[in-house]
Amino acid sequence: MGAFAIDVRGLTKRFGHKLAVNAADIAVPEGEVWGFLGPNGSGKTTTIRMLCGLLHADAGEGTCLGYDFRTQPEQIKREVGYMTQRFSFWEDLSIRENLEFVARVYELPDARGAVTAMIERLGLTTRQHQLAGDLSGGWKQRLALSACMLHSPKLLLLDEPTAGVDPKARRDFWDEIHRLSGDGITVLVSTHYMDEAERCDRVVFINLGKIVARGTVGEVIARSGLFTFIVEGDGARALAVKLRGEPGVEFAAFFGAALHASGRDRAALERALAPFRGAPGLTFHEAAPSLEDVFIQLQEQGNGDQP
Amino acid sequence: MNRRFSAARIAAILAKELVQMRRDRLTFAMIVGIPILQLLLFGFAINNDPKHLPAAVAISDPGVFSDSIVAALANSGYYEIKLATNSPAAARRMLAEGQVSFVIDIPANFSRDIVRGAQPSLLIEADATDPASASNAVGAIGRIAADALRDDLKGPLARRIQTAPPFLTIVHPLYNPEGLTQFNIVPGLLGVILTMTMVLMTSMALTRERERGTYENLLAMPTHPAEIMIGKISPNILVGMLQSVLVLLAARLIFGVPMIGSLSLLGGVLVVFIAANLAVGYTFSTIAQSQLQAMQMMVFFLLPSILLSGFAFPFRGMPVWAQWIGEALPVTHFLRVVRGILLKGNGPAEIWPDVWPLILFLFAAMAIALLRFRRTLD
């Protein structure tokens, strides 16, 4: 026991009549990197905010780093690094001033020294006096990550940290996450990028406030029971329109130029595709569904359940 | 179709603005509600011809004449006799503390001198720190007192009225003998300027963090609400003290305002007063959703601070309910303190009745701010 950095059950949050998070159970073992997936407005940010004491949970129990998340938010805040979705450092302070402020709020014994070391590690020594507001998106993100790492937290809660960041910066960011994880830090990171999700030890998929899938990427794909056919060729665009709404086709979506037609009933899916097989310029082949296929299917399924 | 100036586009922008205005309910309520509220409030409260001014009568010659004069002053409506005493010192202390605006001194042998036709003097000491408010009442006093004696001076004494006034009225405008309005207004301005700038400074304190998105970060860190409040209020105390020094220098060098009392005592009260206003502004920022709303609250607080505090209009001219509102504003008490120290030379004992309300106000505002402070984003 004690091996879980996050261990909460029945986490629930209402905003008025809307159920933002509905009885979510999350147990993240120490040292793992978990991806938190779900469409916009599905409850990812709300869940993360409840975990670090920024929102009151309407129901639920459990611990975060061994502290009761409902009654000990102050202790949790000391040991958690939380990176907000929107850049939330002071744009009218310089990089160094921002970091020094954070270091002093956490009462680090040698705030200046810790900040100097962090700035050197980031390679920001020459730009340390630049105002945070003047930084590009990628640098803002690096500043935010290093600021929430300053107090050596045991758990990182990262809310869409790579939104709006270029591919190179995203890769660097994830290399850093894995390095931190290697040091024993637990990470819960929400994202919309499937390639990022695939770099996580486990993913949790939340839709409309409910956790609808969890496990390793392989497990989530396998459990989805989804079959996918890939259609390529010049007529694929026109075909997508025709296939949508056909029995057996749960969704038809483009990945690049290729059309993915997916459904859980393999026979029905084949029946729907049959009339188009052999059409000139179209090639059909079956493939393992990708995580994104599963993502879309889970989302569509959830929306279908809605009254 | 692609005209450079299009009525349809103006209509589109206009419609968008109207919708946005309607969505911001609190702002809309303030735009509609505040003018009506303030019109009623100030319309009824402000009166340039104050009546029922508190006065003390020091009677060194008790008798029929004194009784008649005291009764007539009370009946005139201009005066409310708070104290009728045989001790001139007690009456003068009330004047220094600001509990009364006038002391009417009926000298020893007043009755005997009237009967003898020796024209004794009725001495009126007026608190001239606010020259405008006292002038009507002072003007009326000689006539009121003379009329009062008409009934008493009968038979052989009737002569005393017919030939010449039975006594002389001597008015001593204390604390501001020349009745210079600046001596009243300039120290008052110190209070009003500080109220305006200090409340403005902190009313943005949290709304700015909220609008820029940094509030979430501040809350995610292990910060206590009291730490945030004290950290945000304290630096502005220095700003307020700097402003005070500038205003007081100008008061002395440009307007020649006398500074009789202790400046370090005034400095101590200034710290409390500045902190109280900063706490009010900070409380606003815990309530307002945006910087605009905080600004509106600031204006809502500022107007009564100018109009009901005794700065712009005589405090004692206002109806009692308006005086109660005035008593609830820190600037009202500060005006009495600053005028008392600078013009009257008041010490700690005389100003204390107006200092404790400031301290109470400071702690009340901070308590409300801490209660209102949301530790979560709910």
C-alpha cells in the first residue's frame, strides 16, 4: 500500500445542473505517467483541479500523495506541481522574477540558487531578464513546467501542457517528462494528441464526465472491439459521405488522405462496404484500429447515449 | 455591395454591443441602480443651511435671563443644546473634541449688567474649522437672544430694549479666525484624495489576477488568503504615505494651512486610515468579477465619501440617517482628526473618539475580505 500517488473514488462535481465529473475512480501508481484523454469539456480540467484542491468535490473520497484530497489541500499543494492549461505566470515579471517568486512562496531554503540552477538547466541564462509576456508559446511552456518543478514535487498535474506548441518543442517536452518519471515522479497529463497518449504508461479516457476506458494503449484498443477498414484512393472523399449513417459503420473519419471506416460488428461493416468494393481507384484493406479511432468511437458512442 | 461604410455593419456592431451589455448583469444593474440610489441619497441628504447644530452653554450667571436665552436658542431650530453647564472649561473641551460647534458663554453678572443698562457681552465661540457650516447659525444668534429677553424686560426695564440692544454679541471664530475656506478644504482633500487612490489601487488587486489567468496559479501554490491580502495591501501604504507628504507640503507651502498639532500623531493616524481604505479596495476585489466592476464599486464608495463625510457639505446639516451613513465611512472620521490636529492642535485624547472607528473599520474590512476570499475556483 501507499504505492498510489493518486487514489480517488467516486470523484463527482456539479456545476448547477450539469454533471461535470461523474463518479470518477482514478488510481495512479507512483512513478507512472498517465495520459488523460477526452474531448473538450469532458471534465479533464475539472478533475485535475479537484485533485489539487482548486475546486471542491461534491462527492468522492481518497488520497493524493497520501493526503485526503478533500480536507488537506494545503499539504497537497506543497508537494504537487500543477501546470495550468492557460499560461498563468506573470507576464509583467521577467523569467527570473517569476521563478524567484515561486521559489519564495514554496519557502525554498536557497531560492536564488535554486532559480539560477533551473535557469541554467533550461539554457535561459541569457534571457533570464526578459519579460515572460514576450516569450513565444514554446518558451512560455518551458517556463511554466520549470516553475512547477522548482519545489521538487512528487506529483505533476499537467493540463494540456503542449497545446499550441510546435512539434520539436513537444518532443523535447515529452523527453523531459520521461526523464522526470525516471526520477520517480508521478505524472498525470491531459492531452488531445494521440502520439503523446501513446507515450504514456496508461491512459484514462473521460467523456461527458464519466471514465469510459482505461488501461495501456494496447488494452484500450483491444477492449474497444473495433474493426477498421482503410479506404484509399481518389473516390474516398465521396465515399465518406455515403458511408456515414450506414448500418454497421459507427464512424468514418479521415486520417490524412486515408478514410477509416470503423464498427464493432465486423459482418455489418463488411456488408456496408461491399457495394463499393471494386470501384475504380479505391483500395480497401483491414487494419488494426489506432488509438484515435478508439477515441472517436468512444466519443461518438457517448454522444449517442445522450438524450 | 462592398461599400466602405455600411449601416448594416454598424447595426451588427451595435447589436453585438447591446447583447454584451445585457450579459454583464451586475454592470447593468449598477448603471441603472447607482444613479437613482445616489440621486435619492444625496438629494435628500445635502443641505447648505444646517439646523440643529450642537452647542454648549456655559452659564456663569444662572437666572431668568439665562434660562430664556437657552430656551430661545433651542427653540430657534438652529441649535441643539447638548450641555448647559456652569463650567466654561467643560464646554470648551466639547468644542475641541468636536462634539459641539458652538459654546455660548453667559458671563458673570450678566443679569445685573442688563438691568443696569451696562450692555454686557454674550460671547460666542464658534468652531470655524468649517466656516461655511456655521455662518447662518452665528448670524442668527444675536437676534434670537435679544428676542428672548423681550418678554423678561417689562415695565421699567422695557427701556433697556427700546433704546439700545440690551447686550452685545461677540463672536470668536476659533481655530480659523479668518474663516478661510482653504483651511477647511485642503486638509479635507487629503482624506478624499487618499480614499480615491487607495481604494482604486487594491480594488484591482485580485480582479487583475483573475482577468489575466494568474489567479489559478496563485491559488495552486501554498499561499494563505491572509498572506495574499497583507502582501498586496502593505506596499500601497508607502504609496499613500508618499501622497500624504506631498499633499501636506502643498497645504503648508501653497495654501499656508496652519499645522498646530503633532505631525507624527497625524502620521500614525494616516497609516491606519490608508490601510483602512486599502482594505476596502481589497474587499471590493474579492467581490468583483472584473476590473470594470471593481471600478464601479470604487465610484460607489467614493461619492458618499465626498458628499456625506462633511468634506463638501456641512456634516451637521444632513438628516440623522445620512449622518449615520457618514459615520460608517472612514473618511468622515479622518476629516475630523486631520482638521482637529492641524487646526485645533488636538492631541491623542481629543482625536481618540474618531481613531477607534478607523481601527474598527480596518479590521472589519479585512475580516470581510478574508471571508469573501475564495480559496477555490468554484
